Amino acid sequence: MTEQHVTEQPLTNAVVVLSGKDGSDLSILGRVHGAILMSNHPELAQQFIDDAIASDFDNLLVTSMRYVDVQ
């Protein structure tokens, strides 16, 4: 597996706290999706889902960081 680094600004202004929360894939997917729906770009919510579930758990995390500010 190659390392993936996220260095650019997220696509939305949403902030999602993952530290200390349920780390299951469905929990993360739901929290990020909900935050996108309430962000400045709610139209990206379905695209996030499609991108996030396209591969494995690592892809879900990288995709989440691409769409929201993960803390």
C-alpha cells in the first residue's frame, strides 16, 4: 500500500471530529456525510458517498479528509 497525504483544503467548510468517537466505517461515513449535508456544499454529499465506498477503509479516511476538515 502506498502512503497518501492530504495537503490541500477540504472541498467543504465542514469539520468532523473523529478522535475519541466510534471508528467503524459506517459511523465515519454517516458523520462525514451529515456534515457535508450541513456544509457550504451539500451537493457534494452523494459524490462523497460514491468516492468513499469505492475501496477500502484507508480510502474512506483519505476521502473523508478530502471533503471535510477531520479533527
